[in-house]
Amino acid sequence: MLVQQQRQRLMADADARIEEVERQRRSERQRLDAALEQAREEARKLEEALRADAEAQKKELQRLHEKALAAAKDQWDAQQEGWRASVAERASQEVAACEQRLRTQLMAERDEQIEVRGNLEIHHVM
């Protein structure tokens, strides 16, 4: 009977140890699940922060790109305007020179015609 009592006590002790180990395992599992959930939440927040930062950087790059593009366009327009002004000035000078040549030529022709008429009148009067 003593052996049986000892066996029952050993079995009860073993069952108690098994229950304690199971309780510790469940407790450890809960602790690990909580730690995993916390790590997931931290990762989610970090991902959100990184996405927000990447979006802000993207917007800043777009703003800088648009600013550089506008500056390049302004520079191009200024160069084009300078070119147009230069071409217009050159054309104006060429027109003025051509006009001067024509005036000189026409005046010479007029003077020649006046001289010819004057000579004709002198010959006609004689």
C-alpha cells in the first residue's frame, strides 16, 4: 500500500509539474505573442514614417525639378528674346542701309534727269 501511495504521490507530483510546465509554456507563449504584436506595430509605424518621408522627398524633388525646369525655360526665353532682338536690329540696320542706297541711287538718277533736262533746255533755247 505504501508503494501505491508513493506511486500516487509521484503521479500527482508529475501531474503538478506537467501543469506548471504547461502554465509556464502558455505564459511564455502569451509573452512572445505580445512581443510579436508590439514588434509588428513598431514595424507598421516605421513603415508609415518611411512612406511619409519618401512622399515628402518625392514632392520636394518634384518641386525642385519644376523650379529648375522653369529656370531653364526662363533662360531659354531670355536667349530667344535676345536672339530675336539681335535679328530685328540686324534687319533694321540692313533695311536702313538698303533705304540709304536706294535714296542715294534715286537722288543720283534725279540729278541726272535734271541735268539732262537742263541741257535739253539750253540746247532748245539756242
